[in-house]
Amino acid sequence: MSKNGTGLNSADAAAEAIIQWGESQSIETCFDRADRIKPCPIGASGACCRVCNMGPCRLVGARAEEEAVGVCGATLPSVAARGLVRMIAAGTAAHSDHARDMVLTLLAVAEGEAKDFAIKDVAKLHKVAGILDIEVADRPVNDVAREVALAFLDDYGRQKGALHYLARAPQKTRERWERWGVAPRNIDREIAEALHRTSVGVDHDADHLLTHGLRTALADGWGGCMISTDISDILFGTPTPVRAEASFGIFRQDEVNIVVHGHEPTLAEMIVEAASEPGLVDYARSKGAAGINLTGACCTANEVLMRHGIPTAGGFTNQELAIMTGLVEAMTVDVQCIMPALTEISKRFHTRVITTSEKAKITGAEHVQYDERKAKDVARQIVRMACDNFPNRGAAGSPSPATSPLIGGFSHEYIEYMQGGRFRGSFRPLNDAIISGRIRGVVGLVGCDNPRVPAMGLHRYLAMELIKNDVLVVSTGCGAAACGTAGYLTPEMALESAGPGLSEVCEVIGIPPILHLGACVDNSRILTILTAMAAEGGLSDEIAGMPGVGIAPEWMSEKAIAIGCYFAASGVPVIFGGGSPVGASREVTKIMTETWLERFGGAVHFEPDPERMLEISLDYIDRAREGLKLKKYEPGRFEPDRVLVDMAARRDLGA
Ligand code: SF4
Ligand code: MSK
């Protein structure tokens, strides 16, 4: 029987074929381990506390929620809330530490210490400087970049005031944050305070704890994630639409295949350049290969796909399977979402697993220390290591021919540009399409893929159903990879599968109905899009009340919880798949679904059934439309377009 009770390990046929082949070879993957290791139901529902050595305390067996207490007397709501806040803190730490490295790289570039990098997008640097109130006129680019980097560093250590980027949010959204005391002061402080408050004997009021959880999450969304996105754009270029391919057929039989995996784009950008250097291509040939084929997995893949069209093997659950093709000479990893199982599985093949971050080593992997001051040299060393490994390739893998074409590269800036060009770009057409009912609403379909469900299957089901229902889908992270490997990220999808209104809009603008916005940190692009839609007018004048929903149907990472909570605090209802990590406490569940909705206009639900996820999302969208007094959504029946009065019409009026 299946690994998750459904008959399928992965909803992706190419992935499933490799998994099946692996089983025939007794190669264990995350799918086998997920089958073998059953989650503890007490911990899974938030009823287990292990923050001190009098425990772990399992708060079960009491008749009433308030009667279940740990040795210290901590109640079930406070234990469940503490667990969630710690997840938010960890997720925020991950994104924001990644962002800190981006800030330090920008500073090193500005100060001339990282000579292999340069500011690629000066316009974006100036835009960011403008938001930070930094003068740009007649100043050298690196001076501005230095000041921008120092301003962002201040966001990690300021003791008074609030994060710079909160000022980007709509006024009413900020007013809600002020009113409920969730405006973050600095990123590190909110994370540290979250850990302090949740340690033994400190904060024991569930609502109070969760409020700080939201403050920490906002430091992630409007801090770490947004900073990371913007600096990546400044250094490596703001994405514009680009063609790429996804799935396992991206690996070439006759070339040296390198996979960049993890989350940080810095070293990967250098590997992109190194892999096409004639000297290294010749080196690959000297080893018997026809060339060098650079590919990616997870979010490092998304970063280089968005900017260079580098193909992706897919998301989280495809990483082991990529090695099992037997075609990967080197998999170089940085931070986050890297399975330590990679080194074990690589022993069955010839793949060299290479760690590169000073923060992340894996037993059994080779380590090549990344250093931004000699980034290109490190990249060249890795490419050479991969070439050296080409002659070791055996015939032992399960190669797959599957590839799907895709279009990626939808930044906030490009989405604005495509709705009117360089001088007239705006969000007016999108807002108008929502107002007229051509587009019912917008869903951010994001987050991980997960071996505890048919991996990628929930993303694909929801993506397809949403676009059928005229909902524009924006996607990031492994959600985007799940859609990409299925062939959903093409403009043709609009004609084939989208509802009549969405299809018409996509055809006019020339976009797919599912837009790939980038890596997990690029969920910040969704915040800026929603803010621009609010500023454009005609819908809500804040993020709350927009016909928009976030769904993370297969989440597994703490980062996903941080993301969901910053969307909720910004005004977006969010639905997570799977069981609830606070499900043991009715009080905590109520705060996250009802109290947060009242205070912020956003909420967090956990719902394992994908059909219910769809229903809840459409219900939120339709209620938001009603709240905005928009036409009730009916497929194929739109309000007439707004008619702009041109000179000819004016003359007719005057006649
Ligand atoms: Fe148990 Fe309280 Fe310690 Fe948690 S903090 S483990 S509930 S004694
Ligand atoms: S990689 S956090 S599995 S989206 Fe960003 Fe994918 Fe989730 Fe990692």
C-alpha cells in the first residue's frame, strides 16, 4: 500500500517512477521514512511541552482544556501557543539570517571587498534608497548601496522605533499594527524575545503570546523576507519573464550535471557564471563530457531560474530523486530544506554532495567554504570538482526523460510593467479585472511539498481548481516547483484550463494564469503586490478586505508558519494543509481564526482536506467581494469594462 494511504508517494509521475525504481533497488527515500515514522499525535497537536527538564509534559487526559496542566501549571492554551510562537521564531530566524547575509554581501560589494559582485539593478537600488529616505542624486552607486546596507543592518539591532519597511504597508494596515502592538522593532529582538517569553515561567497568556508571535512574523515578512528579495534584485537583477524547464529530464546524459540546492543566491550566481567559462567547459571536455549543465533544486533553484532560466529538478521531495537519476556529478548545498539523507543516498551513486555555508555542514558531505571575497574562485572549484567526477558516472541510476516548459520571473515590478508598459505601468488592469468579475480573486499558493501526502498533489489540485474558478494564482517556493514540474506555468494553461474571465485577462496581457514569483523569501513580493493593489484604488484601501487568500497545502517547514502568520497579521486569511499544530487547544484555535480576523482581517486555519481548502478559500474571496460591494462572481458574466472617454467621445458628447 501507499506511503500516505493514497496509493501514491508523489503525484508527479516522473518522481513516482524513480521512487518505484528505488524501492526495487532497496534505496530508501523520505517517502519510506514518512511511512515508517508515525508522528506523535500529542506533539503534533501542540499538547506536548518540552521547554524545561521537569517535562516533557504531555497535556492529555483532562476533561476540560483548562484542567490540562504541566508540572509547572502551564495550561494547554499556553503550551500550544508557546509551541507555535517558537515555530514562528525559528522560521523568522531562518529567512532573516539569510537576509542578513544578503545585507552583508551588499555592504561588502559597496566597500569593494566582494569584487566578483556588482550592483546589477541600479534602478532598484535607487527605488529602495527612496523608501529608506536615502539621497541618491549625484552620488556614486556604491555610496548609496553602502548606506542602504547600513540602514538594513539597523533593522537587526535598533532598540527603539520600528522596521524601515513597515512604512511600505498601507496606512490602515499600519494603524492596525499600532493598535494591537505588533509593529516589530528589530528582527533579532523579536526573535530573542519570542524565545524568552516562551521559556519556562515567563509569558502564560495565550493571546499575549500569540500577539508577540505575530510581531515576530511581521519582522519576517516586512523585514527578513522583503530585505532578502530586494537585495537579491539589486545585486543580481530584478526578474523579468524567462523560459525554463522543470523535472528530471533536465539532466543531460553527456554533460557534467551540477545541482545548486538550498536558498541563498550568492554562490549560485557565481556558479552560473563559472559554468559557462570557456576554460571550465574545456575542462569538462577533457574529462569526456560534452559540456556543463547547471540545474537547481528547491529555492536556490528558484532564485537562478527567475533570473537566468536555469532549469529546476523540482522542490523539496525531489532532492533525493535527483541523485537517484545517477546523472548528478555534484549537488552543492547552502542552507535550509536540505535533507541530511542526501549524503547516505549519494553513497549509492557517484554524486558529490558539497556543503558551502559556514552555518551548515552534513556528516558525509565534502565541504568547500564559501567566502564572498573570493566567490568566483569558490564557484570554479566546485565546477571543477563536478567535472572531475564525470568519469565516475556509472549506469546505476533511474534517468527520466520528463521535462515541462515553464515561464518564471514575475517580479512585482514586471507585473506592474506588463499592465501598461514602462510609462503607464500600474495595477489598474488587475484591479479592474477583479472589479468586473473577470478575475474572482487572487490566491498565493505557496510553501513546501510533503511526503506525508501524495507530494505536489495538493498544490496541483488546488492550482487547477482555482484557475478554473477564475482565481489568479501567484506561487513561490516548492509550490511553484510543483506547478512547474506539472507544466502548469505556461500561458497555454490559461486557454486550456482557466475559467473564461481569467483566461481572457491572461490572453490580453500574455501571462500564465499561475505566476511564478520566486523563492520562499519572495512571498514578500505578494505583500508588495497587495499593497500596490490597495494604493491603486477601487478595492480595499488596506490589505485586509482584499479578495485574496494564502494557501500552504503541503507545508512542513517552520518558515511556512512564519510566512502564514505574517500574511494573517497583514490582513490575508491563510489556510495550511495537514493537522493543526495547535489543534489540542480550542482557545488558541479560536484566537488564530476569529480574534486575528477581527483585529487584522487575516486568520490562520489548518485543514487537511484539499476540497475544504478550496471551499474555504473561495468563501473568503466571495465574502471579500461582497464586503467591497463588487458584483457577485458568476463564471462568464462580467461587468462591462470601464469606458475611458477619449477625444472623439468628448466631441460626440459636445455635439
Ligand atoms: Fe512541563 Fe511546565 Fe516544564 Fe513545560 S515548562 S515541560 S509544562 S514543567
Ligand atoms: S524550499 S521552506 S520546502 S517551500 Fe524554500 Fe520548499 Fe518549503 Fe523549503
